[in-house]
Amino acid sequence: MPNARSANAVRLEFAPDSLVKTNLSGAAFTGDWLWVAGDEACGLDRLRRLSPTGSETLRFGEVRDFPLAELLDLPGAADEEADLEGMAVADGYLWVVGSHGYKRKNARPERSHADNAKRLAKLSLDGNRRLLACLPIEPDARGEPCLVRQAKDGRHALRLKGDAQHNLLTRALADDPHFGPYMAIPGKDNGFDIEGLAVDGRRLLLGLRGPVLRGWSALLEVAVELRSDQLRLAPLDDSGTLIRKHFLQLDGLGVRDLHFSGDDLYILAGPTMVLNGEIRVFKWPGARPVLAANREPVRFEAALTESVSLPHGRNTNRAEAICDLPPALSGGKPSWLVLYDAPGLDRKEGENTVFGDLLRHA
């Protein structure tokens, strides 16, 4: 587990019109290239490794936008936010997942009490939030990795079958005794909210920020397959199980991100609701073989080990993304990149540059 944190060790330089900038919620690497997602955009940004200019260890810039509407036939409008929360690179694809959750309007200080009461009662669902997709990564003529709708080897961008209201995942959970009652509750109210994604072959782990049930957080395990140019849920076993549920003891915190490192699964966890609370990294030792051997539809895992706390501010500096650095970037020392949503002044330089941390681990 981590034994040292290098604060503001990674410099990310965005452009004034970048799709993603201060609302970072997902990260993944392809060699020297960093992919980032944000929860207020409908696309992803790619940054290139550059030579450091100051005291930072790593610097990334020369950003390029990849709007999702150019890669997929989206369930919602092209300019509707996708609320992307999880990312993973596997087998030549960049996988992304939206929160899938409803949102509630917030009260505003300039509004009257009556207006704010109406706002607080209003729920909405952006159609692109219910997105689970894989996007082919293919080098262009200059050898730079790009996201494409269809690759030359036949791979093409795919999303889980669904529309702006439902997809196969939400339909499968509609009558679930644990999560069905929370599907129409906004994520920030301890409702259904996906914020983590880890990929192991055709099996996906979806980490839930909410709901947290009596202190137990949850991972959903699903498998996907290609059918009729769309992703479909595939049975996990001979009995036709489409979703396995793994309840984790994270001391009441919800999942903010997931990351496999070898056989171990690391879980970034934070408050499920709108709270300024502790943010920690948990380790599930040997999770990969345990998951592969498991046949129980529901299981509980309390044997999580060694956790480390990450810094947070008041309404700022919320750790939302964690991923391994490629060995060529880590100097031979196993390290994570940690990125923050709502970066404070201590993590910003001007309007277009933000900083992330490096976290050493065994």
C-alpha cells in the first residue's frame, strides 16, 4: 500500500475550450498518453507527456478532445452531459461508464424560498448518463493513440443496449431487492450512482458510490458480449445470472474509483452524499482470483486491508480518479496517479492548469 504521497507532482495543461478541465472523474494511461474524463462533459480528453517545466515530476499537455457524439450513437443529445465516472483501458479499448443516476436541482441563494422549494423537488435524468461503452484505440498516421468509431482491424465503438431512459443494466436492476428502490433516487441523495469501473476480460466491475446499505458499499459484477452491433449483458454462469453483487465494508464510504493492480483490487472511497468527509484507498487482496472462482450471486467482503487517507478541502480537492502509472513513467517505483474534482487554488495555476498527486505503493 502507499507509503508516500507526492503532492502536486503531476501537471495537467488543458486548453481554454477543453471538454474536461476542473471536473476530473476518471483517468487511464496508454503509454505516455493520459486519458481523462469529466463528470460535466460528453467526451474525453487525451494529453501527451511533456518535459517538466517546474517542480512537478510529470507534465501532460497538448490536449485533444474526443467528443462521444463522434464515436457513438448516443442515447441522449450530443451536448447532454454523460457524467462519465469510470474509465479503464483493456485489450485495445477504452471503457467508460456514466453515473446512470438521476440528479436533483440545488437551491440557489439568489432565489426565493418558494422557487428553491420547487428546485429541490425537481428531478431529471440526462440520457447520456446511462452509458456503458467501449471505444477502440488506434494509432493515427503519426503513431498517436486516438479513439475511433471503427478501427482498421474491424473493432468498433459499442455501447450497452438502451435508450435515454433505460438500458439493459437498469432494467435488470429495476426489481432488485437491494438496488431497485434506489434507481429513481438522485445519486447525491444516496441513490443509485456508478463511479468506478474495472475490466477483467469480458467481466466488468461497477463500483457504486451509492446506495450504501447499513454501511455496506457495493460492486456489481456483469459480463458483456457483442450482439447485433451492441453490447448485451451475458450470463455469468450456467444458471443465467446476469448480475453478481459484492458488498464491501468500506467504513460507510461509497466507491469513487476502482483499479486492478495484478490480482489485487484497489478501491478509492469517499462520502456517498454531498459531504466534506474522509477519502481513503482500500485494498482487496487477491480479488481477481476470488471473483473468478466465485459462484455466489451475493457475497460480503469485510477482509479489506491497509487503507490510506487522502487530503480533501471544504467543497474542493475531492479525489475522484486513481490509476497505475506505466512503469516507464514511474521510475521503477510502483505509483498511482490521483486526480481531483473541484481543485482548490492550491491545485490550480491560472484557468487551464491543474495538478494531481503521485502515490507510491508496494
